[in-house]
Amino acid sequence: MRIFKLSVFLLATLLTNITANEQKRPLTHDDYDHWNNIIRPVISENGEWISYQVNPQDGDGVLCIYERRAKKTDTVHRASGQSFSGNSKFIAYRIVPEKEVVRQAKLDEKPQEEMPKDSLGITILENGGSVYYPSLKSFIVPEKGGNWMAFVYEYEKEIQENNDENNESEAIEGEDSETQGEKENEEEDKEPDTELIDKLVIFNPIENKKYEFENVTDYKISENGELIAFVTAECRDTVEVNKLKIFQANTEIRRKIFEKEGEFAQLEIDKEGKQLSFVFTSDTNDVKTYGLYYFEIDMEAPALLADSSSKHIFDEWHVSPHRSLSFSDSGKRLFFGTAPIPEPEPKDTLLDEEKYSLDIWHWKDSQLQPMQHVNLDDEKERSYLAVYEPAKNEFWQMADTTIRNVNTAGKGDARFAVGYDYQPYEIKLSWDISRYRDVYLFDIENREKKLLLEKATFVYGLSPGGNYLIWFDSEDKDWYVHDNNTGSSRNISHEVPVPLYREKWDQPRPVPPSGIAGWFEDDEDVLVYDDYDIWQLDPEGKKEPVNITMHRGRDNYNIFRYIQTDKDELFIDKSEPLFLSVFNEKTKAAGFCHYFLARRRPFFTNLITEDKRFFFVEKARNEDKIIWRKGDFKEYNDLYISNPDITDIVKISDANPQQDNYLWGEVELVEWTSFRNDTLQGLFYTPENMEPGKQYPMIVYFYERLSNRKHHHYVPSPSRSVISIPFCTSNGYIVFVPDIPYEIGYPGQSAYDAIVSGTQSMVERYDFIDRENIGLQGQSWGGYQVAWVITRTDMFKAAMAGTPVSNMFSAYGGIRWGSGMSRQFQYEQTQSRLGGSMWESPHLYYENSPIFFADKIETPLLIMHNDEDGAVPWYQGIELFTALRRLQKPAWMLSYNGEAHNLRRRPNRIDLSIRMSQFFDHYLKGEPAPRWLKYGIPAIDKGRVSGYELIDGE
């Protein structure tokens, strides 16, 4: 009887599951728009409030404001860019117009000034009251401030008539008094003339106080909210007069501190609101020279510190208007930029048709001409770091035309800084991407600099206190420090018994280190990573290295990494438990743990570990509350709040409840032995509603190593270039994603060995795979591998290659137009992994080029390559397509106009998704071919005919 009851129970459960699946439906291309993403989660300083945006892919989103104690959520439609006040009393946000309203305005071709505008919203957190201001341009809520904030909005101001006696209107000759009277009446009825001006509002939402100022061009607020500075512009007799005013929040005193004809360029306030600085020019010439001004809160007016005539500014230089000013954390230093005074442009006396236009490529140029053009605007605005110390009234020009890049430490307060000179090695960048540099140490207190390292690679800069420079030596693969106070250098990791570099590195260039976690107080020790554990190293070299994770990483395939929970943290506080992430390389389980270093016997506390993916988001500044996210393939990465020890967990978002209505799928971590006898991992995705005895088509997708993404959640969205895994499983496809290790010089064969061995292993292991209907898909480097693999096997029924390199000879000498760089480095040192130049190893370039084996391809191939691809030259896709066309092999190329390497415009992404689905459905499921696949679309029908319709019986 018990067996009978159990059988009834199992039958009922099975029927329930079948019914549930019958109620679900597959994803379609119409479902993308309303799938949501959580954007910008933020927790208030006191940990009582969490805000986050829930935005659909297409349409109007909402801002959610969650109250922790009440466990309730309020929403504001179309709000974004939110900021909590530093005292957690209010939240401000931008409200954008409805998307459909903006769309209609564009259809109506409204001028820019009549387009729908953003608004400002402010919600008082304790009582939920809100205020709104239209026509918002910008707003600032000070990060650690109190009740005051500021914003600028566009204000329509009535133009006042000038009533001076000399400007009174007179009757037009020949008009009688009656006519004139009628005109006056008409003018009275006439709408007054208006102009749009920018108005600054300094606002206290809690006490409902505000001060307004017109024609504001710039404004800043100190971090603590105590000082607001703003610039107003006024036109007097065609001359612009600028005024600088300040508002002190604690006294509400407003005063003007500067007024002059000219132009402001930069404005900054120190952290405490006690000092400010700005860059200004009085020049009216086309070429202007700028000066640096400085003001302390007790001064009557700002003082001019430096300009082109100052002795501490290089000859023919001035203060740069392009570099932002910054005060050090303590306020004792002011950093600014200087630059050569620009040369005046010669007067143009030629017509356009009388001018020549060319680029001269010189073999000694440190940068190729395309790279120079990409960087041209930055080069025109290049500035060089200088420092001023108010207490000493001293300047120092730190950077110059040789040492262009200088980085400070200790939030600008450390004694030492570090400078880099890349120029001697810049020409090598075309083929050697190692980014060599000469390294200089700057002693700010003594105004000295000296060369420390030549042709260095992995330089991690200064310790937070500035006492050490740390770098990883790429030859002996150890960490080194230079003691800036004593001038000595030493190897600090030679006693570590395991590699401190990336052990799976398979590119033919220097192997990078596994990284740095941070430094303890006063630069006492540095924490560095191996591939699994965390090591404590003594920069003095006196103490032995300590594995603070006690080898639990490497011994158990756990990867431990430090998480900085304090946004303001300069040093790691070893008196507090270290908050660590943990990820198991074998199982892909993840979570958080604590390491208590300060105890007499240090120990671990495992806080949470699940078969999920975890993301730390933020800790409340003034309360022990953290927000984090977790999810997996089936579960969206929703938002959670808890204590730092991961107790009192509350889920606070549910971004995509509609997912329950759709068929989804499962993911399994799989292993197999490759043709090279390597044990490889991969991901195996299956449909949710698999039927016993039925076989399913499979698509193989890959990009180097992706098995660590087992718990990655893919939001259904139109494709930028690759398949949507949940869309595929929802529609009855299996998806296999194999890891690919590479042998230097043989990337194509390496891909073949991993992909084909993995595919064969899956087919042998799972009888529900339809071995006659297996497809292949990849993008960019994956697209190249698709093209290469199908020259060696016909096991795949159809293949789609996005932006593939087909000819490594012609691609080698091309340009990556996005950066202007030569492509040589990519083939010699990075992803293509050939390990030598074209003339050193021509056989490798030949063997790894699909174009030379195009006649061996028997697999129908769909190519996407776009005409503004800045990463892989468009002609690579054309070469492969035209070869297959000549050979009369079935091939198609989708070329989206004006599109880059991956699609950006949503209509194009939807189109690619539809065509890729139709392509695989036809070849792997036997569905009718769409018209575009059967006949193409002639240029005369471009934009009018989609060709989506399926052709039955043809």
C-alpha cells in the first residue's frame, strides 16, 4: 500500500511539472524589451536606505528606494543618477522624459530647445515627501555633506525693456495717433520676449530653504558640503564679466570674492571647504594664456599664484585650462597642470580647393599616423603636473615633456611620487605590447627626482604611504620594492615556494603577476596574490612570507581575493576581519569569508558559499550593513542586504519575475580529455523541457576559457555578435561551451583539438544530442576559430563566424582603427599567439589562415563583418566571403553599415538575432529557409525588404 501511495505521489508530481512546463513558453525576439537590469545600487551612509534602478532594455525604468527597517520599496518612474545626502536624510535623482514622448518629438522634428527636458526629483526619506524642478541641467549632492545641495536648471526669463528716455519708441512718420494707439494696444497683448538662462539653486530640502542665482556657468561643492562656489557670467557692452561667489552652509553667508572680465576654465574646492582654486584668463585674443588663483576662506579675495610670467613656470608656458585642479586629502597641496602656450593659427587665405591634405608616415615616428590622429585632441590638451604648497608658498613643476605621467600617493599627501617615461619604447608598441617605461622617483619635500628603473614592465606604483615603489620583475618573476627613504631595493618574494604569476598564461609575452591586494597601515606589509592564496610580504625583507589564507586556496582549488569594503580606505586595517571573496576553480561554487588576522591564532570564518555567483556591491559608511548580489544561470543577480558577517540576509529586489513564465534551461560543468591528453572543462546547457527519447540540435560556442562563468546569468537580449544562451535553450537547443588552452604558434590547431574533442565527447556521453545537427558559433577571436575549424572538419552542419580574421598575412600589417595601433603586436604577442613576425615564421601565418584552406570548407557559413569595425579589418570578412563565393560554397555576409566590431544600435542587434536564429533553425532544425537566406536582398530593396518571411516547399 505504501508503494502504491508513493507511485501516486510521483505521478502527481510528474503531472504537475508537465503542466507547469506546458504553461511556460519559449523566448521570442519580441520578449527582449521588457527584460530588466538592476543598475547603480547604492546604500545610504546610515545603512537604512538602498536605492537601485530597474531598467528595461527598451522603455522607461524605475528608481526603487528600499527602506530597510520597514522592508518596503517605493518607486519613482524614469528616475536615475541618484545620490543620497551624506546625512541620509534625502535622496536626489534625475527624471528623464518618457521615451515615447521623446520619440514623438523627434518625429515632429522639434528644435533642440523644444525637446522634452529632464527634471530634478528630491525625496525626503523620513516622511516620503518629494519636490520636483523642471528643465534640470545638473545637480550635486555632497558625498559627506549635510542638508545642502545645489542644482542648475534652465529658466525662461522675460527680457526687460530698456526704459531709458533716450531709447523710447517714437511714432513712425505718416501714422496718425489712432493707428499708433492701436499698435500700442497690440504690443500690450503681445507675448513678452524671453530668453533661456541657467539658474543655480542652493537648496536645503529638509528645512525648505533656497537661494537662487542667474547665469551660472560653473559650480562646485566641497565633499563635506560646507562650501559652495559658483561662477556667474554677465555681458556688459559685448564684454563678458565673470564673478566668483561663495556660499557657506553653516552660516548661509553669500559673498562675491572675484569679479573680472575674462573666462574661467577650472574650479575646485578642498575636502574641508576651507580653500578653493581656479584657472582664469583676461585675454581676449584667439590664443589665451591662463593663470592660477588661490583663495582661503579667511581671505578677502583670491590671489594670483602663477601665470606665464611667473618664475616657477617654464618659459613660453602657462597654467593649463584643460587639467582639473585637485587638493590633497589634507589640503596641504594643490595640484594643477601647466602646458606650452599654444601657437596662434596662421590666417587662412586659401580656399578649400586650393589646399593640399596629406599625412606623412615617417619610419622614426614614435606613433603611427593613425594613432597620432586618434590621440590628437588629447595631445592638444596635454598638460604637465605641478604642485603648490600654500603653507610654504612653494611651487614645483613635476612633470615635463620627458616624464609626462606623474602619480602621487597617500591621496596626494605622501612625500614621494612616481613618474613614467614611455617615449623611448613607444615605437615598439606596434609589435611589443609590454608597455616598457623608465621609472622616476619624485621627492616632493626636497624637490628632487631620480631615475630608478629602466625598461620596466609590471610597475604597480607607490605604496599608499609613499614609502615604497613596488614592481614585478618579468624575468625572475618576483616582487621587488625600492625603499624611498633609504634608497635601497630588494627582492621580497624569493622565499615564496609557489609562483606569484598567472600559471595558465599562454600568450608569447611576459607573464603578468597574479596581483596585489593592498598594504597594511604605514606601509608595514603588502598583500600579494598567487593564483589561489594571499601572501603577506615584508617590504623590509626581515620577516618570512606568510600565506595568510593558510594554503586553503591551492590545496582546495579555492581562489581567495580581498574585497575593499571601505570606499575611503587607504590601508587595509588588519585589526578588522579581512572580507574575502572565494571561488572554487573545480566546482565553480563561490561566496564570502572572513579572515581574522589580528587574533593570536588567525583563523577563517566561512560566511557563505553556494553554487552561485556573488558580487559585493557596497558597505554603508557609518553602519555595519552591506549590499551584495548573487545569481546563477537560472536566477537573476538580484540585490541583498545583510550584516558584514552575512547574517540577517534580506532579498530586496525581484527584477525579472516574468522569467517564471518562460522555458529556460540547466547548466552542467563537464570535463573530458582533449586530443592532447589535457583534462579540459566546459559548460553544457540543456533545454528545460527535454523529452525522453528525443534528440536535440546543439550549438557549440566558445571564446578561450569560459567555464568559470558557469553561474553567469545571461539576460535575454538582442545579440551584439554572439548567440543568446538562454534564448537557445528556451527554444530547444543544447549549447556546449568548451575551454580552449593554446600552444604558442598553433592557435587554430589548439582550438580544433579542444572544440572537436569536446564535441565528440559530449555526443558519446549524451544520447539526446542530435549528432547530425550540430552548429558552431563565435565572434572576433571566436569567429576566427570557427573559420579555421571548419577547414579541418565537416562535423558541423552550419557555422556562424562574427568578424573573423581569415588571412593572417594581410591582417598582420593592418591598423586597429579604434586605437590607431598596428595589428602586429596581436599576432606576435597576444591573442593570436603566433610568437614571431610574418617574415620570421611565415609557415605559422600560412597554417593558421583559414583563407588558404577555403576549398576544404563544406559547412554553410554565415559571416558578420561590419564596415566600421575598428578591431578586425572589414576586408578580412570580405576575403573569406569572396573566396567561398568563387568556390560556390554556401556563404552569406551580414555587413551592418556604420557599425563597429560588436553591434551598438538596437535595431541592428534585433536584426542579427533574427537572422542568426533563422539560419540555425533552417540548418539544424530543418525549418523553412527565410527569403534572405535563399535569395539574398538586392541593393535596390535595401531598407524596404527584410526577407524574414519563411519560404515553404522551396
